[in-house]
Amino acid sequence: MATRVLTPQSEDFPRWYQDVIARAELAENGPVRGTMVIRPAGYAIWERIQAELDARIKEAGVENAYFPLLLPQSYLSREAEHVEGFSPELAVVTHAGGKELEEPVVVRPTSETIIGEYMSKWVNSYRDLPLLLNQWSNVVRWELRPRVFLRTSEFLWQEGHTAHRTQQEAAAFAEKIHREVYEDFMVNVLAVPVVRGRKTKAERFAGAVNTLTLEAMMRDGKALQMATSHELGQNFARAFNISYLSDAGQQEHAWTTSWGSSTRMIGALIMSHGDDDGLRIPPRLAPVHALVMIVKEGEGVREAAEALVEGLRRGGMRAKLDDRVDTAFGRRAVDAELKGIPLRFELGPRDLADGKVTMVRRIMGGKAEVSLDQAVELAAEALIVDHQALYDEAEVRLDLRTEDVENLEDAVAASQNGLARIPWAKLGVEGEKQLAQSSVTVRCLIREDGEFPTTDDDPDAIAVVGRAY
Amino acid sequence: MATRVLTPQSEDFPRWYQDVIARAELAENGPVRGTMVIRPAGYAIWERIQAELDARIKEAGVENAYFPLLLPQSYLSREAEHVEGFSPELAVVTHAGGKELEEPVVVRPTSETIIGEYMSKWVNSYRDLPLLLNQWSNVVRWELRPRVFLRTSEFLWQEGHTAHRTQQEAAAFAEKIHREVYEDFMVNVLAVPVVRGRKTKAERFAGAVNTLTLEAMMRDGKALQMATSHELGQNFARAFNISYLSDAGQQEHAWTTSWGSSTRMIGALIMSHGDDDGLRIPPRLAPVHALVMIVKEGEGVREAAEALVEGLRRGGMRAKLDDRVDTAFGRRAVDAELKGIPLRFELGPRDLADGKVTMVRRIMGGKAEVSLDQAVELAAEALIVDHQALYDEAEVRLDLRTEDVENLEDAVAASQNGLARIPWAKLGVEGEKQLAQSSVTVRCLIREDGEFPTTDDDPDAIAVVGRAY
Ligand SMILES: [Zn+2]
Ligand SMILES: [Zn+2]
């Protein structure tokens, strides 16, 4: 773009992030501190994320359900006598029905406890297992330093909760979700390369015996946790009394897992792929693959544009017509760039006279006059290439900005630019604490062979460390 | 079914309703009064309702967005000084972040006000119109006499809000949504015949100048309001200052509409189609069209059952395998009846030896041995027939139990059995008040020609009156 539309990333990355969210009309701050309004352009991305994840979740045999927003206080703080006794992240309803409630109720920060209570009712026999549940919902966690999509007082997410007969089955299921739902989505739809691994004890979810994570590198070198899957052992089942009569006639506690991902992933998408002209949406995720723009009205132009939209749709692409000819064309083009639509076709009377249309590629750049007859075929090819190009670009960045180091000092230094890989044996729990002084955390532990460590002190584990969102 | 699984409808309809919800595992009460847990079998129905409505909403050019759950108190009661000053239906958060909030915030009972505030920011020029927004979300309205799916303190719904340049355009859009989204869905997917009409002034949504409704008759003769669409004139735009610079250079207020439908429709589905054996789900809505049940394991049985599932899927049907052979077959069959799955195929070693399978039809009843080779084709045919049969059955009931009357006394009498149609000229505002004493309400006004009256006192309007949920 000739004119500067956004603060350049190199100048001020956080400011660029805010700019692109505003200018691409993805979201705005809500009136209550820390909340966000997700605008149509942003919500369409979330719908596509949901659809892709949901299909994979169902393919894994999981069923969706819905649990109430409001929880009795006893579900969250069994001892709190007054609402000030609640965790600061909770929003507490004290009044409803026009009067003060006898017991305050809490807006769910997660549905873990209520799902636990009902699982306990629903699981009686080994025949009731595995019980595989997922919920798509909003949750509220009061946020003092909000940042749209990354940390908001209300966010949208999915949380899966499953119960199994054996530890092996639970462990395998948590890993299956991690690989076949989350990682597959990130790599093959979001075009984001991820570092997979096991969380250290310090970084692990409190109730878990094992937390798997996927971490991505943003364009400023910082890590973003994309999704986590927890193996909860029998801890959760003991707390909620999720037990079953085994086929051997014994009363046993179930083994449970939980796993989640949220609107944070929109933040990851923006910071992984966005550039100084705006968003770049990976083709398989894009709500609109191709925007067909009428540059100027003229004999047959609208008909040709509509025919192209139809052709693209028949070719399996999501295509949209932009006929806002009473808005300056430059502004419409900037808008399409900002929104990151992978392809646009610009059509006016002169192009049409030559049987041509101008094809503009957002992801790798480039603009060419192409024959109208070939436009659909070229679009389909471009989208395939562009997914891979976007992934490769992110992977090259991840590789270039990940450094193998042998001591803590070098790990901190490397973290200023990206990630560092350091043998866990050389870092350890003490080293992890020291890193924290430089705002560097262990993102995950992974074995050289790419497998997850199965213990907290696997001698072959590599710690991947960095600054994180 | 030989054994009595549910309270018969004829004995106690409300009890039957509760029974079927519990036994078909659709939902349960939540721990906070008036809330509900929607179980997988119920939520799968909601997902299908959402998918079908959402596709129609998008087809009408509407975009989805998401607005925050928590609203500043000023959005709901501009004068309330203390939380007791709020409407009794509101749930009020007074504490968050570990302390008392300076200003309490309210859990949305609808997003109307917040959408109004943002529409006002987003609409500046005639180029910004029409602005067509929809939101899928949960809302909270404190309910003292809750009833699962019908009246709950939290429910799931969609609310559409649109702004237009002219009254004509707004009116046409509200009617378009009413016909092409709601009515089309109810007739062609839910298989529920509806009475369409205009609400009287007394029954109309407060801010509306015109409210359109669709009303269905349940199996006990009572009416259920299925969805409403409101024309808000310029009232809403004035309240929220949604104004735009017209192409003539004038500052004008927009004309707005709103429209909604909710998890109530699951209640309508149950009470329209359910019978003494459980639910009957209309085929186009059914999460599972056909359940393939292994009656007993045996040489090749599983393979044949899996092949049938595959064949049904290739035939465009949603098919599921039930191989829970360690559960008594009778119980599994009762469960499938209760859940209202349109078709089931029962397959065991003896059937397979004959190249046969038993096909059981839930909707119109009937059981037949059919050739395995023909099962897929027969299933596809059965589903087409069954949709129509279910619709016809409901329509016959609606017709038989709707009486044309000429005076108020007869209208009240007819309302004990179903609906009454009485000329509005003979009822009027005064008659409407008298009906209320017998718990009978005017469900809607409709002209003899089936068109919507365009005024509150159309001399040709017929009032459709009855008892309602
Ligand atoms: Zn009070
Ligand atoms: Zn207090």
C-alpha cells in the first residue's frame, strides 16, 4: 500500500495489533471493562474456527452439551462466607428476581465443576464409559489488564471433559484430542506451525497430572499458548465422586481428561500472519476466499461479476460480490487488504472488453491480468499454494528464531528474539524459577524424538523457553 | 411398547412432558433455580435447529456478531440507584475482581440495548445501511416458575437486529425473516404447521410498532409462540441515536427491526410430535436419521452393520451404529423410541443369514423385514414420507381443534380444546381484556386472505385466540 494504514509492526508491535483489530473491524472494547464486541468480520473467523474444530471433536466421538452459566457459590469456593471470599477472577451475582439472593451465584469461569457434578450422576456402570463431553460457551474471568482476543473478561471457548475406565485410555484420549483436533487444525487450517510438548509442574494446570500444550510463535518472537489438554488422573473423579461399577463388580473411580481452546486463537491468527497492510487469513479458514469487486459499472460488468462469483462458488470457494461503486475504489481495496481476504478479482468495463479480470493475491502479494475463463481455476490453485506459503513463512520464522542453547544465560538472551531450546537436565526446576525473573517461562518440554515426555524429569527432555503472551 | 415407559399424554400432559425430557435424556434441571443442563441428545437437536436457522439467516444477507454478556447498569435502568431498583427479571453482578464494583453490571436479558449503542457508532452514512446483524447467545431472565425449554432462567437464542433507510424496507425485511427464516424452517424442517399473524397492541413487544408472530398448536391444544419479528419504526433509532447522512445530505433516523427464536422451540418439537413412547424427531431435523443396531454378535454381523451405516451415509443420511450388545436389547430399543430416532435397523445373525434386516419406523410406526440390499433406498424413501406424515398429522390436529366462532363466550369454550377464530371486529380491545379473565389470549390477528393486517384495527382481521404456554 502506498499510504500507511497501520502502525508498522517493526515500529510498535502491540500498537500494530490494536490498529489491525480496529481497522479490519474485527472487534472493539465493550462498555464493561475487559469485555469485547466481536464484529462480523471477527466473528466470521470464529465461526470458521468453531466449525473446523467441532467437526474434529465430533469425529473423535465427543458429544456437545450445554451447562448453565450460573453456578452455586458452593461449586467454586466451598468455604466462602462473603462474596469478598471469592477468587478475584470471579463475577458474582448477588441480586436477582428483584431481591438479594440467599446464596450468591457465580458466573462460570469454566464449567469444570458443574460438569463434574453431572458426570457423577450420569456415570454408574462401566457401560457409561467413556463419557465424552464438550461444551461451546462464554466464560467470565475478571481481567485487570485486558487485551482484545488475548485476555478478556469474557471470552468464547470450548471445553472438553471426558471420563474413562483406565489411565491408559484417558492418556491416549487426551493425546488424541491434542494431535487430531488441535494440532491438525492449527497446521492444516490455521497454517500455524506449533511446538508441541508437556508442561512443567510449575506451568501445569493445578488439578492435572499431565498437561499437553501447543505453542506458536508470533511475528514479534513471543510465544502464544494455543490449546492445552489435561490428563487429570483420578483427582477430579475423586473430588466429584465420578465412580462406576466395573465389569468385575468393583466400584472404581474414573480417569478423566479436559481440554480447551478459545477466541485467543483469533489473536494468534492475527499475530502469526498479519503484516503491515493488515490481516492475512489462511485460505482454508477464510470466511471469504475471493472478493469479486466491480471497479466501475458498465455494460455487462455486473453480469460478468455475478457469473464469476457463481463460478467460484461452483468451484467450491466462498466468494462474495463487492458492488459498492459509490465508495472510492482505493478505499475498498485497502479494506479488502486489511481484512486479509486471500484473493480479489477487480473487474471493470475495460477488463471485460478484453475478456480479462485483475487477480490480486493478498497472501504472497502480486497482481495479474488473467483471462475471465481461467479465473476460477487459477483461484483454486492460488488458494492451495497460499496455504502452504503462509505455513512455510511461519515455519521459517519459527526455525530461524529458535536457538539451541546450553545454559540459562544464553536462554534468556535468545528469548529476547524468539525461543530457546535447552536440555531440561541443564535447566531444572531451579533454573525455571530464575528464568521467571527475566519474564521468560518454560513453554513446554519435548523429547528429541518429538514425543511427549511421560514424566516431569525425563532426562532426554528439551525445555523450550521464551517470552509469552 | 408393551411396558409403560412414560405417563400417558391423556392422563397428565405436563407430567408426560417432564417424563419424556428425563427419559429421552434431553435435559435436567441445573443446580441454580430455573437453569437447565442440556444433555447431548437435547443439544444435538439444538445444534440442528441452529444450523438450519443460521443458514437461512445468512441467506437473507445477515451477519453474525457477538456482544458482551455483561452490561453496564445504565443500559437497563437509567435511573436505578440501588440494585433493588432493577427489574426482577435481571441478574445483577455486584462483585468482581475480588471487590464490590463501583457500578453493578447486569447479565444480559437481551442484547437489544448494547447492539443499539454500537449500531449508533457504526451507522453514519446511507452507505452503512442496511446494517443486518444477528447474535447467537445465552441470556438470563430470572424465572420464578421455570419449566425446562419453555421458561428457564437462562436460555439459548438468536436475536436479529437490523437498521434500514426507509420504513418500507424495514417492514419488508421483518416480513422476509418471518417467512423465509422462521416459517420456512418450521414447516419444512420442524414439520410444524404454524398460524401466522400480527400481535394485538396489548400482546405486542413494548417498543414495536408491529409484531409478527408464528404460533403452533401443541398436542394438548394449547398454543406456543414460536418466533416473533418486530418492526420498531424509528423508536429504537431515536432512543439510541442511530442516524445517518442520507444521499440527499440530510441527517435521518434509521428504521429498525428485531426478531428472535430460542430453545423454546425444542419444547415445541416435543409437544407437537411426541407420543406416549417418547419423542418423534422430524427427519430433516434429526441428528440421527437411522440407528443401525447389532441385536446379537455373530459371524459377519458387525461388518454388515458397519457396511449399512456406511451405505446410509453415502446416501446422504446421518447414521449411527449401536453395538452395545452387553445391554439388553429391549432396553436399547426403548431408548431409541424415547429419543425419537426416525428409523432403526435391527441386525442379528439370523437376519444376516437371510440377507435381511428389520426396519422399524418410529414416526408412523411399523416394522418389516427388508432386504439388506434395499435398506438404503427404503430408508431414504421413508424419511421423505415421514416428514410429510408428521406435518400432516399436526395439521389435521390444528384444523380439527380450531373453531370458527362469533362471540366471546364460544371463543372461551373453544379455547378449552384448542384455538378459536373470531372476527376482531366482534372481539376488540375490550373483549380481549375479558378473555384474559379465562386465561385466554389473542395469539394473533390475521386477514381472511392469509395476509398480515397492517393496522391494529383492520376491519377484516380475524383474531386467533387460545390458551398458551
Ligand atoms: Zn441490595
Ligand atoms: Zn461485599
